[in-house]
Amino acid sequence: MTTPDLFAEPAAQPEQLRMQELRAQLHHHAHQYYVLDAPLIPDAEYDRLFQELQALEAAHPEWMSPDSPTQRVGGKPLDQFASVRHAVPMLSIRTETDTESSGAQAFDARVRRELELKDADPAVEYVAELKFDGLAINLRYEQGVLVQAATRGDGETGEDVTQNIRTMGQIPLRLPSGVPSVLEVRGEVYMRRDDFEALNERQRQRIAQGEKGEKTFVNPRNAAAGAVRQLDPAIAAQRPLSFFAYGVGEVSNGKPGDSRFATHMELLQTLKKWGFPVVAQVDTAQGAPELIAYHQRIGAMRDQLPFDIDGVVYKVNSIALQQRLGFVSREPRWAVAHKYPAQEQMTTVLGIDVQVGRTGKLTPVAKLAPVFVGGVTVTNATLHNEDEARRKDVRVGDTVVVRRAGDVIPEVVSVVLPADKLEAGRGPLFTMPRLCPVCGSAAVREEGEADYRCTGGLFCSAQRKQAILHFAQRRAVEVEGLGDKLVEQLVDAGIIHTLSDLYRLGLTALAGLDRMADKSAQNIVQALEKSKLTTLPRFLFGLGIRHVGESTAKALAKHFGQLNAIMDASADALQQVNDVGPVVAQSIHTFFQQPHNREVVEQLRACGVHWPEGDPATDGPKPLAGKTFVITGTLPTLGRDAAKDLIEAAGGKVSGSVSKKTSYVVAGAEAGSKLDKAQELGVPVLDESALLEMIHGRT
Ligand code: IVH
């Protein structure tokens, strides 16, 4: 007989085992959902498991555990945050001031000099990462359990924000077995752009409903920082925060000095394996040329990322070399931030104009004190429409945040109101004029539309100018040299009334214009002559039919082959075309029902504008006929346009939003809400290779 061991744990009860099992399952599903964006079970099933655990925990508080998934939001509001002294200081990164490629070169040259490398020595290997625009957090795990989360603060001492960070689904509360007994993971808490927009929308509704103390946020960074430093964890829990890991602080595995990682890349891969989100766009780079290539590649895709970055970060990959390089005043010599030009700046609103577009749309435009943003000097920024202008409450004299991202038209993001600015001291709220500011015709806002439109049609000189410029642009029939200044003069002088008047322009009329040399007049006449031979899609697009962009024009031309067939098609017949829904079909049909539009076409033809006409499309097998696809995220090899072209060539349709009618969602990296929607509606999800298999019939 053995003596009973008084110190042995009592045998676990079935309910206790069930609780452990539920916690493990819920941790796993939370990781699938929040980190991998690939849920394995429906939300309702997750909720059921969660509730079962909650009930067991209520019945057995003695078996409660702080790392339980039920304990993410548990804490009470705080009066203030406790301060935390970091075990290992949280450093900052030196910023390369030069935003050009030479920034990467300067860094590589410094590293090589510090390492005393000769020109003949091989390239230094780096890891290139994104520089997230959020705030740095240190997550401390002891025995695999999250025990503390702290802000960076001054680098030595930060604030204890554990309660708030625990509410973030992307942050593991417990790590797999085998992790170091003390592990500090460092990374950035940020807010995705779509989450930020949705949050601000909710905030606006709260404000509209008269809730006190609510405000909208200026940008995702501020919203994220506000949420992390929120004293009430229940409020923090409602803020959609995300996280990317990029480094470690204290790491111990009982053997001091035993560094676990040989390279930074290995560290990132291990963090990923342990359940932390690591951004997909990390890469190794050999020497300056590959750093430059990375900087350019990320710069080109910056606006497609679902979150803000303000640059990229280069880090020496070898940890041994990092240690040899060491630090200068809180900044490691082995890392540098290489920025991009800022996409947001502040400036002053000098006035608000209303511009009339090609289709009569009235757009309020803020006239700004010139400001350098997104690489250019901006003096105008769109306010989109009356509702937007009023919602943002932009007024003359206000200080505003202006954003220019990529090729997108600069826009006013928000007004920055100093706390002491009184309503009485501000200009009046913007109101859209009820008459077109150019031609004086009535401006109307149709039911359910955000835009006011001038009803003047081609009587309105602003619409006429835009219609001509649209027709003459490079992507339409292309009349080289016919720019806005020239069109402005031609219309204002009454020389041109309709599109076909363009082709009646003679040298004398042109040469009589302001600042028009004989040579330039000749060039325009030649360009007009050259533009007469065009293609059906370009001509159709050039007509400026509402809702008919380049790709619709191409699809129409391909389907019908000839212009007359399109002009005489019923709305139903038009809907048979790829990508053409009821609204677009109606718009095309209505356009060609107008005698004056048919006349414009006839006159242009009479002036000699022509194109090769073809037969209605009847080519090749159409494996995707009748199927509608939605593309989301970044596909590994195909660009979005290429994927769209392939689907369309195989007879499928591509749509922008997921609905019950969607046949498949094609998802790549960083797929977001569309993927969620597909899962919610039970729409099958394909990856790029599955799509290609469907198209090429390979298995
Ligand atoms: S590493 C030893 N990596 O930049 C270097 N920081 O000045 C420690 N940041 O506030 C930082 N993206 O929050 C690192 N991929 C990245 C980063 C990154 C953004 C922020 C970090 C810190 C600042 C460093």
C-alpha cells in the first residue's frame, strides 16, 4: 500500500476538465478569427462555447482563471494608469530624413562603416518591414500567460494598460507551451482604416443623438491611442484595435545570455508561430539596392494597404551583428525608419467654391492656403457634396486636415477646432446654392442621391467644357494638345457649342485665340484629324454617358459589335452585357433615346469620326458564364485588373460588393470585410490558384 501524497493536486473534476477544454478551443478559434482572418466555425457556435464556459465559471468561481477568454473585458474603470518600469528600455528608431532612395543608401553605408566592412565584402542582410502608424506596446507573458501590457511612455517608464489590451481579440492571453518563461513581445497597436471610418460613423450618430462627451477622431492613429489610454476598459473594448508584433523585450528561458534567435527574421517567424499577428510584407534584403526596391514597392502599394504606414523600417537581420553595432543615445545603430512624404497636413480654408462637373454634378471645393502634402502643393480639396461638407462642418477660416493619398483627389479629412474657438467666431455653415453658379439653371437633388445637379445640360457652359474635355482626353478619342485652357476659351468665345463643332475648327478661328501661335494651331488641327480614326469603346466612353466608364464601354462594344446596335438596344438587351446592371442599362437606353444625343453622334460621323466595327462577340469557351465574382485582398501574383480581365474573358462578371447573388469571393492577403460577408452569407471563397483552375479547367 502506498501512503497518500498530501501535496498532490486533487483529481480534476469533469467540469473542470470541460472548462479547460473550452478555454483551449476558444483561444484557438479566437486566433483563427482575429489573427488569421480565417474562422473555422460560425460566430453563433463560438458564442455557444463562450456561454457554456461563462456558465461553468459562474458555477465554479474557484476554477476561474485570469487567462480565460471570458476575462477579456472584466476590469473596472480606473482613476489613472499605474506606471510600469520597462525591464528592457523601449528604444526609438532613428529616422532617415531623406525620403528619396538615397535614404536607404546612407543607412547601408553607415552600417558597413560601423562594421568596418570593405567594398569587396558581401552585402549586409537586412529585414525590411512596414512602419506602422499607431503606438508601441510591450506585452509581458510569464509562464505563457499575459500578465501586463504597457505603453512605451518615455522609453524607460510607460503606463499599465493591461485591462484595455486584454480586450483585443488579436492579442493572445495565453501562449502555447514551450515559450520562454518570461517573454516580452513588442509591437504596434493600430486601427485599420475601415474600422476607423466605421468608428467615426458610430461616433457621429452618438453625437447626433445628443450623447455628451463623444467626439470623432482625426485619424486612425489618434483613435488607436485614445482607445489604448482609455480609463474605462468597457469603452476600450468597443474600439476596433489591431496589433502587429515586430520585436521582443525581456526574454528568459532560465539560461541568462542564451539568445533564442539568430536572426530578426527567425524572431518574427517564431512570434507568428506563437500566435502573434506579423505583417505579411516583411522581407529580407541584401544591401542597399534591395532596400531601395522594397521602399519603392511598398510606396507603390501604400494606399492599397488596409492601414496607415508612414514609412518602412530596415533592421540588420543578424542578431550577432545587431549586438556588435549597439546603440547611440536610445537609438540602435542597426535599425532605421525610412519615411514616405506625409499624406496629411494642416492648412486654412480660404473659401468654399462650387464646381460644376461634366454630368452637372455640383461639388463643393475648399480653397486652401497652399500646403505641401503627398508630394505636391495642394490648393483645392474636395468636400464631395453638401452632406459631407456639413457633416465635417467645414467653414471658411477653419484649420483643416488635408489628405492626399496616391493619385486620389485631395480631400478635407476634418476640421481642427481649438477648444476656445466659439461658434460665433466661425463662418456660416455651408449650403449648396439652389441655382447653378455657372449658368443659373435650377440645381436639384434627386430623391436618394447625395448630389445636386445643374439641370442646364449642354446649355451650361461648365458642362459643355467638361463634356468636350472628356471626349478629347487620352483615354477617349484623344485630341492631343486640347487642354482645359483652350477649351475654356473656345466655349467662352462661343466658337464651340457641341462636340462636332470641334471638327469644324479651322486655323483662322484657332489662331485668333489668346496666346495661340500658328504652329500650335496647326498642331491642334492635325491632332483633330488624327483623332477621327478611333475605336468603338473609346468613342462610346467619350460620349460621356452617365455610368459608362472605360470598362463598360469595352464590354458594350464587345457584346454588340456595332454602334447602331447599342443605340437601338432595349434596356433589357443592354443588361445582357457583362457588368451592366439595371441602372447602367437604363442610363444608356435613355441617353440614346434623346434625339439631340443621336444627332451629336450623327454629326460626329458626318465630320469623319469613324472606327472599325465588328461582329457581336461569339468567341471561345466561357467556363465562368453566369457566375459573379468579388475580388478582395491582395492576390499573390495577379493584379486586381488582371484577375478581373481573366474572369471577364472567361464569361464571368466581377462585382464590387458581396451579396447573396455572388457566386464566389476570390480572397488574397489582407482580405477584410468582404471575406467576412462571404462567410456570413455562405458564399464559397476561392484563392488565386482555385480561380485559375476554374478558368483553365486544370485540377
Ligand atoms: S522597432 C529598436 N519596428 O516606431 C527599434 N518600430 O521610433 C524598436 N514602429 O514608437 C522599434 N513600426 O512604435 C519597430 N516595424 C517596426 C515599427 C516600429 C512602427 C514605431 C514604434 C516606435 C517607433 C520607433
